[in-house]
Amino acid sequence: MTKFLFPLFLFCTAIVFGQTQLKVFNKADKQPVYNAAVYCDDALLGKTDLNGALSFKTKCKKS
């Protein structure tokens, strides 16, 4: 029973405290976009790094 409960609690914790990560690429040349502003519901989530990546935590609604 313990072998089943540990992975279950670990999975639930990962979902509750998980972050969302995304990468922004240029469509023409497939290069990462640096300093791209990412918004959700008119609120700035953050700006991408040199690799075009952004990690954030939010309660943003999915449309």
C-alpha cells in the first residue's frame, strides 16, 4: 500500500506546486526570441531569457 501512496502524493504535490514553462521561437528562422513579454488576462507574466524560455506560476484561465 505504501508503494502506491508515495507516488500518488508526489504526483499531487507536483501538480499543486508546479510551474508552467514555455519557449518563444521566431517562426521564420526558428531562433529563440529574447526579452519577449508574455501576458495573460492583461497581466504581465514575465519576459523570456536568452533561450526564449519563461517559467511562471499563475492562475490564468485557459481559453
